[in-house]
Amino acid sequence: MARGTSLHPKWSAVSTRRMSEGYFLLLLIELACITANFHKFPDKPFRIARNDTDIVVIPNRFVDELRSKPEHEVSAIEAHMKVTLQMIKRACLL
């Protein structure tokens, strides 16, 4: 496909590139925020609030303890479903 031709009827190659650059910039900002907080709180879990979902960063010393917990006590899938359902409920209320 030639440069500048349309990838989609409503999008151009330039706008797609700008969207990906914006997303990459947001990822860099989040990484900088996580790194700064990791140095500020090296032995404590911390949370980064985002619009879509929060990111929880846990120090390595807690990883083995979390892995040893049974699935009914600590479930990543259940937590993800709970957050997703809350987002859907909020969207329906709007």
C-alpha cells in the first residue's frame, strides 16, 4: 500500500500513525509513573489510577505468598470480571 493511502474509509495512514504515537506516549508516561513510585515505595504495594482500570504493583516479596493462595481466595479472573462488570454498569447508567 502506498504511503498516505487510506487504510479504512474514515482513517488515513497519517491519523493511524498519530494514534499509535499517542498510545506509545501514554505507555511511556505510565512506565515513568510506575518507576517513580517503585523507587518511592520499594517494599509496599501501590496503585496507579487510570481511567479504564487501576494498575496494582506488588513487590517481589509478595509474589510467592500470592501464588500459594488457593484460587477461591485470590483469583485474577474473578477480579477482572468484577472490574469489567462495574465498568459496564457505569456505562449503562450514563
